Amino acid sequence: MPHSPSVSGKELLKALQRGGFVVHRIRGSHHILRHQDGRKTVIPIHGGETLGPGILAKILRDCDMTTSDLIALL
């Protein structure tokens, strides 16, 4: 399994949008994304801060994606 990439919330948001997710709503700094097939997740956008490995893993689980899938979208 590839190593988790170092990615900011903004970069992850753009990558997931390329993967078919759309911003459903925004509450503060948290962007709620949904996919047409029903998958959904929340991405914290805190400036240029890098997402930690735990939150990145949770987002990938929510999106039913692997690290390889994410790297392909980045």
C-alpha cells in the first residue's frame, strides 16, 4: 500500500471534485461533499495546513477510495 500523501484540505477538495464529488454545503471551515452515488464526506479547510494521516484515512474510507485512487486524482 502506498504511503499517504501530504495534502492540504484545498488540494484534497480539488482532487475529490475531479473524482465526481461536489460541495453540498459549507459550515465554517468544513466542506461537506457528496457524490452522485451517495458517498459523502467532510473536509476541513484550514488555510494551507496539511491534513493528518488519521483524518485523511477517515476521508478515504468515507469516499470508498484507496490511497492509490487519491494519488491518481492528485
